[in-house]
Amino acid sequence: MNKTHFMRLLLATLLLGAQPLLAQTCSNSVTATAPDSRYTDNLDGTVTDNQTGLMWRQCSEGLSTTDTACDTGSAVPYTWQVALQQVQTINVTGFAGYTDWRLPNHNELTSLLENSCFSPAINTTAFPVTPAFNYWSASPHANLPGSAWYVSFNHGFVDSSNKTLAYRVRLVRGGQ
């Protein structure tokens, strides 16, 4: 492929909103905060965090598993209110035999951050194909009624944002 063709393909990919395939970057000089040993793959599309006891959907909402984890579909962005409604929709039929899925609070979602990595800042063995984007938590901002907390799995930070913006979602059960 010549350079001009490659640049056109890259530009088209970016303009169409597709996420370019970038490799996760990790530092060996930073101690892993979410190593593989912390998680148990339940082999049903869920992962249990052995440290917190929380059970997580392995795939971001919109992605699903066939032969390889999270290899079908794409991670769908939702406004905060629609994300809360998506949880109710999932719980009508359930997932992996459970009907008590929910949006995690910001502390629970922050617990998934892998501080030694970025793009994405998460354990990609336990949570494959996680886009390096923002993910909604269920936690509204106490001082800004139109805002809620989110976690950025690009560089691993927590912030609040307007609830009308569309971010990705990962569901959890247990804890609280």
C-alpha cells in the first residue's frame, strides 16, 4: 500500500468515527494495580474482581462474545440517562443468569483502572477490546445536577461531565 492510499484510508477511518487500532502501552517501571491474578474469568462473559468481590460484564455494552472475548459489535456510547435505561433493559432478560446488573458508582469503576497502562488504562486480559474512551458511572455530581462522574480509560482519570454527552458503559453486579 502506497503512502497516499494509507493516508486516505486513515483519514476516512477518522472521519467516519471508527476507533483506530492502537496498542495498549504499559510501563514495567510502574507496579500493576490490576494484574491478571486479580480477576477470575467466569467463562460466561463475566469477570469477578477477587479484590472487591464485584462481578463485571467482560464486554462494554454493545460488544458481545462468540469465540473470542468481545469480538462482536462495537462499544456503544450512551447519554447518562439512556445508560441507566440500558441497565433496566438488560435486566428484563438478564445476562449470564443474573438480573441485578447496574451501572457502577465512580469508586467501583475507578477500581478497574490499571495505573501502569494507558490507551486503555485497564487490564485487557480480563476486559478485552475496551475502547480507550470515557465510561459513565452511576454517580451524579452532588454540586452540579446536570453532571455525573465518569472514568477515562484512555489515560486513567476520573472527572464529571454533562449527562447529555455520550460515553461508554460497563455493567457490574454485587457490592454497593
